[in-house]
Amino acid sequence: MTKKKTISKKAFTIIEFTLATTFLSVLLMGITTITMRILEIYQKGLALRDISSTGRDILHDVSKSIGDSPIVDNINPTASNHHNISDSDIRQAYRAYFNEIMVMKNGRKVQAGGVFCTGEYSYIWNTAPSIEAVRADSDRKQNMLLINNQYYKFARIPDNDRSVCKTTATLGGAGYQLANRNFTANAEDVVSLISDNDSDLALYDFVVLPATQNNKTGQIFYSGSFILATMRGGVNVMTNGDFCTGTETMYGTDVEATSFEFNYCAVNKFNFAVRATGQTTNTNQYGER
């Protein structure tokens, strides 16, 4: 009688299969984590590069506009009583070339937008808090500074007579306020200096200090600074230390650094100091224009 040979079939046990799938899962999770970390570092690098590049472009544009702007005779405050220069005189002269809109945020005043008039070109901007508000509610657009009914993060238009910075005649409780918030310019003359790219940059503050003018030559010296940062990643320029951590409340909504697709932010402060030496129709005591 012939005996049949038994053929044994080998296969994975449940334990071996579980170990294999667990190892594969851990490996895939590790690869995903590394990939996300690389993407985060890459996005941070892009944001830092864009901030440096955009900041330099703004500095160059503002410096050139100031340098080419004409010497004017009315930048210094004029005494209202023909004897003394009051604080009101100084503020009124200051608002002839710089004005800002302030709003309350977390119990403190922050800049929502502003204008700066060089006498050659004028700059109009809306800061990150204003832009965030419009993105959440389009009706808030009416509270922004507009050019041809459109808001810009930071834009330049021709403005030889500083009409953008003209203020109301009287000093109210909130200071000299802009008489107009919707400015008109030829579309081809509007130059936007902060683009809406993936880094999503915006100004958080732009300040021009009171200018000084040489009484003999009429040359004007401007100085100022601006803060440029991403609009995501938990940026909070109101802190004294790390601007990229913690929680901030923006129009009633808590914004945390970890609530974004990529947990990053980039922020930088730029300073400028430029002298205006452009030509003017008036002749000073040296016969120079």
C-alpha cells in the first residue's frame, strides 16, 4: 500500500502579520513626519526670503520717493499766535505728510492703516488686523483705506500736492483725522508693493517720525520704521519677546500658532532715514531750487 506524502504549506501567522503592518505603519508615519518637517522648514525659508526681499523693495521705493521729492516751505509748523508754536501747530504740520488710523485691540491701540505723503508720491496701506477683519467679514471693507474702491496692503500713487494727507480743519478728540478714505488714481499709476503670494505678508505697523527741515537750505530729513510679517503662524507683534508663539485675540477670535497648516511665522522690522533734496519752484536764500 502506497503512503501519500503530506505537503506542508507555510504562511504568516497573525502575530507576524501584525508585527509587519505595525512596522510598516511606523515607517510611513516617520516618513510623513520628516516630510512635513521639511515642508515646514521650506515654507519658513520662503517666508523669510520674501520678507527680506519685500522689505528691501519697500525701503528702496520709499527712499527714492523721498530723495526725489521737492523741498517745500510748509513742512515746519507755523505759530498760530505769531509768537509761540503750540502742540496743535506741531501736530497739524505733522499730519500734512503722515496720518494713521488707530483701533483698539486687546486693550491697546494698534495701527489699522495710514498714509505718508512725500510731495512726489503718496503711500497708502492697511495693516494685518484690518485685512484679517475684511477676510472674515467683507462689510468691514468700508472701514479701510481704499484706492478706486479697492484696498491694498501697501500701495503708491502720484500725489504732488499731498492731497492724500489733507486733514480736517479742527483737532477732534481722536486727533487730526483723514478727510477721505477712498482715494482716486489712474489704474496704471497705482503700484502695489506687497503682493498676495503664498507667504501672505502684510504690514503690522508703519511709522514716520516728525520730519526736520533746515531753515536755510529747506532740505527735509525723514526717518521712520515699519514691521513686516506673515499673516499666519500666530504672529503677535504686541508681545515683548517671541512674536511667533502664544494666542492672540483678533476681532473676537482666538488665533493660535498651531491652528495653521504650517506652524511658522516670520517677522522683521525695517528702519529708514532719508533726506529730501528734490527741486522746488521756490528759491531759497542761496538761489537754489
